[in-house]
Amino acid sequence: MDVLQLDVSGRPQAWLSAKEAAVVYASDGVAWTLGEPFMVLRGGIQRLTGLQSRLALHPIVAVHGAVPSRAWRQQPALSNPKLFARDRQMCAYCGGHFALDHLTREHIVPTSRGGHDTWMNCITACRGCNGRKGNRTLHELGWSLYYLPYVPSLHEDMILRGRRILADQMEFLLACVPAHSRLRQN
């Protein structure tokens, strides 16, 4: 399980491994935490007391210090796994739900016709629909979309990265996800 790293204002920054989180704790970099500890790391035996060192990791930690510029990106990076998760593995053309290996990234306006590889021009399509559409536009085919594309928020992006997310982490992230997000739909 990973730890959700925030800046001191509460904006998500990264997912940390237990080892990376331990370094933040050990260097006194934790400003505040949320949730009950979910993992205890055990170290060596202290010679004077005979006690084993213990470090309890919380699911969410805010860190001191400067915020890396990547955390303030306007748009999260586009990838197929995140696109398919945003669209809930549903083809925007036929409305069917498909396994990941039957899905493709589809450009609403084909790149061969000036379309860009962006969140707003990309949707999930099954291989069959993608092949039928080819490099034509929706208008030329008389097709419409089952849903509209949108740019995920920073909080949605943290969910879309495909991690195993603890309940405390999911509750924190979903609290800041916009109402229009498909991540809020059952």
C-alpha cells in the first residue's frame, strides 16, 4: 500500500512507497497526517532500552517544503490506462463495456485532420467502433457520443493512476472530485 503525499495546503502531490514515506517521517518532513496508521515499520533494537524502533505510517501525509512544479500542472498527463479509467471502460460510440485489451484511444477529431492528443479530443472506443470510424468525423458518419470528454482534476488524476487506494485516501480524494466526474457514478 502507498501513502498519499499532500503539500501543506492539502493538494495531492504524489504516491509514496512505504520506504519513501519512512524517509519523510525520519527527516521530520511531515507537517500533518490524516487517518489511522495502516502500517508499522520495525527497525533495529535500541542498545540502551532494548526496545525495537517502530514507525507508524498514516495513509495521508502532508509534507513541509516547496511544492514541486509538477504538482501544479493545469492538466494531468494523458495515458491510455487513465483514459480508460476516466471513461469507465465504456466505448463512447456504442456504449458497450469492454475488457482493457479490447479498448483503444480514439481521437474525436482525427489527428490526420488536425485533431490533438488531448483529454478533450480523446475518448475510449472499442476496437470495432474505432475501425469503423477510421479518420472520419462524427458529423460525416452521423454518429454521436454516449458521453462527453473532460479533463480530470488533480484529485481525479490521483485516483486514475490505478493504485490500490485505502478507504481514508479515497474519501479524501473523492471529497474534492467535481460533481460531473464519472468517478462519482456507480
